[in-house]
Amino acid sequence: MTSKKGKTSFIFPVIIAIVAVSSIAFLAMSFTDDSSMDTSKQYGTVDTSLGSPILGSSDAPVTIIEFGDYQCPHCKKWFFDTKPIIVENLIDTGKVNLQFLDIAVLGKDSLSASAATYCAEDQEKYWEYHSTLYSNQLGVDNGWANTANLKKYASNLGLDMDLFANCLDSGNYLQRVLKNTDVSRNVGFSGVTAFMIIGPNNQQDLIIGAQPYEVFKKVIEPML
């Protein structure tokens, strides 16, 4: 979905107000413990048309846009610590849906890892492959997401390997990932875990960092 312009609200009493932040600053943040970070900023339109398929009901009143890199350790932390509770309590109940928007900036393998998810999407296995990447994440550019391993994950999921390998080797979705990364950077993100919450009346909130479920619940419940 595409969100309209809105103001974000404060999540915690202690916040860092950011007026203008360079991409370099956000990239540096991605290597720190961002679980307690919070910020607010006004954002324009976010185009998710080239992002992931929707997880959950397309009719859900609230959408979470997740900005992430498959080599980001804080993205992995959120995937394991918070996302399962959101899926159980909000997505599976039809209240919320989720889309993932790539920020493939942390290393050379980030780009190919994101592209591989869309090759898996061609065979209707996007979210399974997405989960496999976070389950196998070991660090930045240390080999876990090289071409050979990306193909191994696809094989383990039972994908047609001729189709998958041809898609990956041809770089079929690299431009899609680059465009998503540009969208994320234009919003103001460059490698740090972030989430935009869009309500039914296009109200908009921003959550920065691998925050716990209670933070998401506090933002989402008033929108329902």
C-alpha cells in the first residue's frame, strides 16, 4: 500500500528529535544496540509497490511497513523476539498486515539476499524464504548469504532449482531491490530496523529499533 503524509508520534518519554539525519548516521546506528532507540520525524509518501507480498489480510485496517536488511542483526532480533507475537495477536486475527521493504546496504550480500526472496516469490515462497534468511543469518558478508548458500536455502524449501538459479544468476530482481532501497533512503532509513504503522484513516506512526510487542500494541490499538 502507499501511505499519505502524516506526523509520527513519540513512543517513549526519552526521545531523540531528528531534524536532518544523513544516511551515514543511520548506517552507523545499525551496528549499535537499537532496541531502546526512539525518534520522530515527519514522512512523505512511501511506495511499497515493489516490496514484499502482503503478509496477512489485504483488508486489515492497519499496515506495518518493515524496513530491513537481511544482514542486520537487529532485524533478526525483531524477527525472533517480536514478530511471532504480532503475527499471532494481530496478523492472524485480521487486524494488521505487514509488508517488508528492502534496505540492502550493509554489505554486498545484502543485495543478492533480497533479490533471492523475489526469486522465491516467483514460486510463491517469499515468506518462507524470508524466514529462512533470518534463521540462517550469521553476520555481514561472512559467506552465509553468498550465491551458493542462497541456492542451498532454495533447494531446502523444495523450489524448482533451475528456475531459481536462473533468476538469481541473471540478476533479475536487483533493480527491484535497489529501487526499494532508494525508497527507504528517501524516507530517511539506511540500515537501521524501522517500522511505519499506517492506520485506516492514513494516520501514521514510526517505530525505530527492534522494539518489543508492547510498543507496537501501544501504537496500533488506538488505530483499530
